[in-house]
Amino acid sequence: MNPLLYLWMYESWIQDLREDNESKRTYAILTGSFANMELAKKMIDKENPTFQSSDEDFEETYRMIEEDVANKESKTRRRAKKRKRYGVMNG
């Protein structure tokens, strides 16, 4: 048997097992949620955590992005002026 074909078949088999496992896990959480909703919610949240930040963190991040954009614009303007001054064309 071709080694590449064998490897492809093996990886496909492993992926099928992972998908089957995930399907069974999801079904188990659904079934268990009828008996204990909080535990089911914890199991779902453990895999998909939610992140929270304060308004101050958001404002600081926004300020950093604005500064970065301003720095890039000023560099672009300087380059354009140099190209215009020295007659350099794009291309």
C-alpha cells in the first residue's frame, strides 16, 4: 500500500473518531442538562471561556490603536513627500 495513502486513511480515521467523540460529548451534556443545568453550563463555558475587560482597558487599547495609525500615516506622508521631491515613481 502506498505510504501516503495509508497516512491519509489513518488521519481520516482519527478525525472520524474525534468527531464521534465530540458528538457523544455534546449529547451527554444535553442529556445531563435536564438534571443539572448549572453543571452543563460550566462544562460548556469551560471549553468556550468568555473574556471580560473594563472600560479603562478598552479605552487604553483604543488609544494605542489610534497612536499606531497616526504613526503609520505620518511615515506614509514622509515617504510620499520624498518620492515627490526626488521624482521617484511607483512600480
